[in-house]
Amino acid sequence: MISFRELKKYRKLEIDGKNINISVLGDCSTQYLVQALEGYLKYKNINAYIYEADYNQIKLQLLDKHSETYSSNPRIIVLYQSVEHLYDEFITKTIGERETFAEDIIDEIKSNWSLIANYSDAQILQLNFCEYDDLTLGQYANKTVSSFIFQVRKLNYLLQTEGSNNNLVNIVDILGIQNRLGRETFFDSTLFYNSKVTISFAALPYVAKAIVDIVLQMQGKMKKCLVCDLDNTLWGGVIGDDGMENIEIGELGQGRVFSSLQEWIKELKQKGIIIAICSKNNEGIAKEPFEHHPDMILHLEDISAFVANWEDKATNIKYIQESLNIGLDSIVFIDDNPFERNLVREMLPEVEVPELPEDPSLYLEYLRSQNYFETLSYMGDDADRTEMYKAEFSRREEEKTFETVTDYLQSLEMVAETENFNAENAARIAQLTQRSNQFNLRTIRYTTSDIEMIMNSDNYLTFSFKLKDKYGDYGIVSLVIVKKIDSEQCFLDTWIMSCRVLKRGMEEYVMNRIVQTLRECGYKILQSEYIPTNKNSMVQNIFADMGFDEIGERQYQLPLETYKVLETNIKEEAL
Amino acid sequence: MNMNKKEVIIFLEELCKDIFDDEEYTYSESAIRDEVDGWDSLTHLELISEIQNEYSIKFSLDEIQHITTMGELVELILSK
């Protein structure tokens, strides 16, 4: 982990790009935390303006709608209520009050959240509570409702349940960090008694990372795909030399190590991470264990892209990335071989390549400790996207057999369905605004609560588009937010499309559909704008293609009355 | 621990440059806390933390609070 001192150096760097405004409120000394946070944000290439409230001003700041916390217009408010301060409050209570202490505190926290929701557009990052016991009742405290440890643990539990009901809130798991580092490392008594600092210098970078991991998600910088080497990464031994019977998986040799790793990867898959294989092997030999080894946890159906050949791994990862249509920076590549790791780092610097420990029994703990797969949402049963990405692979294969693109597109038998944003799709819509980088006109990120606000407002028209073809269902592939300006004009605030359906006629279909609706509502002009990022250059010409006139630098408008319906092979779902 | 005063001072000078964010910083035995540019209550604790890590020693709260000059800090390190 990067040290606090290094983070202070990063803090001084100048970085291009706009600031993200963050307010930090704590009931203990937060200066070092803010320094670490600034440093870690810059370490991850993010500029931030951080407003740090005075010591122990949480309630005062949040109650006053004109406070500095709100007037600094924060995108994120970090709330750090320390367990040390909590204890000071706890001991002033009667035994009776202590028994409901956690409930009383959670009510207070919830009222803080409501104030923030009322007075700002900020997302909340609530740090949970480090657990410790005052040991005035020994271990008996564990079954004593009025004990501190009982109430702190309950409070953390309540934070989870309340957090799960509130889209504005993200929990920063500093308790998890304390568990990993140990209380002795996390908390430095001399530091605390000297100046009410509750997180040691050693622990600060971890806490800063935990916060920044969430900030990165809000900026759409998430990992979507895990690419795995095979020999000595997913199993022990070399399949080509040792044969399937002798690779270590399950009970053989150090096989349990690899079984655990595979179990973890399977869990990732179920949470929505795409799993790909990249191995220097003959394809048939490499696939054999996936098909026939009784102890393998991962099977071929879990793998979206299986690449085994003798090309270099950078070329293969590039191929996987292009076939799956995802960003290089959304890929994590694991390989036991330092040569391969360095080659990929050298050729594809955007790919995240963990420096795996030498001993395979340490792989899993190391990978977990890096927290590569932070997320802001989870779709439950719908999270697993393997089938979708596998279908994408089949389409690519078939594409090669057609003479013309039109023939191919017709053969796909594509059918689209249009909906407004609604309670069921709001979370997925928000996720798309957070994750889409390439086909994205303005790259405005919305949270689920933003989307809910938009869909319930009369000032917006919303569209989400689903697509399916003979290979399968793509799910939601495009979304559009139109903001009303006046009775005749409106503004294309957001248009996002999944790159998987690019150049299949979906652009045309979406535009036809929006124009149709806007005309029905009596609009005459659709305005829009292109905001360039370093990833969305693919949409810079979309306006011209769709019939918009350029009326200023990156400003466009479409006269709706003279719009000519664009050709497309996609049919409307018959309802 | 067998530590040479000169080495400690050299280490401290480099460390202070970094932590006080002052490339010009030079060690002076009699320099007083809060009168040295960059040596405030915040950087003081950082300084202590780095020294503790470097020499694998631990200062007591009382010691940390009563250091008023660089000379005293050096003596304290040498006494550990």
C-alpha cells in the first residue's frame, strides 16, 4: 500500500480535468484523512476540491441549508463518526438508554441523510464503525444488551439494513480495514490522546483507498472483466505436460488453493463480472479440464471468451477486449508468470495486472485485498451477464459468413422494445449512465436517485430501449433523456448506447423513435451538444449522421418537422 | 541502540525537508517548534511517526508533547 507520505506528495500534483467537489464531516480530527484523501484521488488521476468542516460540526453543518458544506456544492459528502466519539456519548447514558443506543444513533444518522437529501444533490459516503470493547464486562458483554460492543455491532448491522434502503448512501467499510490490519495498527493511542486523530498513519491510505474506490465507480471507472491465465493460475501444474489427471485442483497436491480461487471467480461471475481465459496452450487441451475434470469449479459455460493459442498475451487480451466490446481499463488480468504480466503491462498499460504473490496459496487473499470489483449496484439474479457476452461471441463468428452487412443484419431478426424509465429499470439505467463511456454524448453520470427524480419530473421525457435477436436478449441497450426547454424546443440531455449493438441500425431506430414521440408532443426543435472525453470520440459525427445541423461549436439542432425517417433493419416489438 | 548523532541529524534533515515541505530546511539544534516553517502540530505528529518507523522506537505521549526543539528531538532519539 502506498504510504501516507507518498500520498502527501501526490497531493501537490497538478492534474488536468475538472474538480469533483467533496465535503468531509467528522466528529474527530479529520485533517490527515483529508490530506490522504486528496493524495489518493490524485494518485488515481482525479482532481478534487475538498471542503473540510470544522471539528465536530456534523449536525450544525447539515441542519443549516446555507452552510459551507452545502454551498461548496458537493457531489459527495463523507460522514465520519468515530467509534471513540460514540463511546464518549455512550457512557453518558443510563443502562436503560444504553439498551436502545444503536437505534437512537441510527435515527440520528438517518436524519443526517435526509437533511443531505433535502439540501444537496450529494451522494453520501458513510463510514461504518470500528468495533472495540471497553472490556468492563469481559466477554459477558457479548450477551449483554446494554454493553458497548453489543450496541456497536448492532449499529453496524443497522447501518447495513438502512443503507440497503437508501440509494443516496454508500457504506465505507472501515471496520473491514480494521479487521484486516488489526486494531493495534489501525488505532494509535498516542496520536489519539495528542490530537483526537482516530486513524493511524499506517491505516489512513487504506481508508482513503476505500473512499476513492467508491468515487471511481461514480466516475464510471469500474472493472467489468477478469481475464485468467490457466497453468499455475487456475490450477497447479502445466496441462500440456502433466496431463489432465495430474493438474492440481480439488484434493490433489495444493489443489484446494486453486479450488478456492475458482470458487471466488465463479462468485464474481454471478455478480456480473465477465470471465475470460487467455492461455498459451492448444485450445483442445486447455478446454479439457473445463469439460471433463470432476473437481473443476469453473466450466465452459462460465467463460464468455476462451482464447488458447500461441500468440502473445497482449494481442490476445486486445482481441478479447474488442470481441466483448469493453474498455481495456475495465480488464483485470491474472497470471502467475511475471514475464507475461510485464509484457501485458508494457503493451496494454490500461489493463490492471495484479502483482500476484509467488505462493499460490496467497493469490486469493491478495486479490481480495485489492478490491478491484467495487460496484454501486447489484442486480441479484439478473447480474450474471455471461450468456449475453457469449451470444456476442457467436454473432461475431457468424458475421464472417455473410456477403453483405445488410444480409447479416437481416439474418439477425432484431426486435426492439421501447419503455419509459420506471421503478424496475431505474437502477439499471443509472448503472448504464455510470458505466458507458464510448457511445455517450455528454457523459453525465446519474445515480439511481437522480434517475428516479428525472422519471418523476414533468420536465423530462425518458426512453429506454431493449433489443433482442435470434441469438438472445441484449437487455437494455440504449437510453435517452430529453429535457424540455419550452413548448417547442427540447434538449437531448443524454444518449447512451451499448457498444455491443453499434452499427446494427440501433442508432437509426432510436432516433426515429424519439423524433416520432417528440413530434407527437408538438415539439419542433431538438437541441443537443457533444461533450468530448478521451473515450467518446466515436459519437463526434453522430449528429451529422442523424441529420442534425451544427449551429455552434459542438452545438447541434434537429428540425423535427423535416426529419427524414432513417433506414433500419430493427423491428418494433409487437405488444 | 547504537546510533550516531551525525547520522540521526542527516536523516532528520532530509525527513524535515519532506514533511515540512521546505527544500531549504537546514537543521538547527536550537530551532523551536512553531517557529520553524512547516513544523506545526500536524507535521510534528507525522515527523514522530516517521522517526518511530525508521528506528523502530516508540515515544511516549509525554515525550511527544514536550519536544520543543530539534536538539531535544535528536537527544530523545539517541536515548532510545
